[in-house]
Amino acid sequence: MSGRAKRGRLTRSADFERVYRQGRSHGNRYLVVYAFPRTGDGEARLGVSVSRKVGGAVDRNRVKRLLREAFAGCEDVLPDGQDVVVVARPDVRELAEREGLAGVQEALAELVEKAGAAART
């Protein structure tokens, strides 16, 4: 994994907490996206939360990988300096199995679009 991919991630629990508490959320049947503009600039950072309700470790890791890949395709919609946490709901596993990356990308793009529009207002 390249250093660039790791740099664009939220890793500390304090960062997750700040986004949960102060960010705005948008959800659908598969995902909830929390977005919070941080001070300073830089690329959008992504945090992913996938609980055991989604499935076993193999399923959770697959969902996380698909979410990161899908986010990379739609992060340009977000303004710079945005922290985003994506929380997977249990139905996302079925979506990932049925439609793969394309389905996850569609579900995520819809919410990232809303988060990006809300951040600009």
C-alpha cells in the first residue's frame, strides 16, 4: 500500500469522535456518511467503520476495501479539508455480493454528493 493512500485516512479515534459529534450525517439503506470540515487544507480524509453486524472478518474486510475504492472515485466532489466517516449498515454486505464495486460506488456517491453540497452551503 502506498503512503499516499494511508495519508488520506482517519486513524485516530479522536478524529472519528469529532466527525461523529460535530459533522453532518446523510444515510441510505446501506451506508451512513458523516462529514466534517477540518481547519486547514489538504485532501479529504476517509474513515471506515464496519461492525460485526455486517458479517465475519472476511466480509467486513471486503466491504472496507470496496468502500475505500469507491470513495477514491468520488472524493473530488468534496471540498478540500473534509473529514468523512462512512459507517456500513448490515445490508451493505448483500449489496457488495450482488453488485460488487459498482453497487457500493453508487450507494456511496449518492451520499458523498449530499455531503459535498451541504459543505458548500
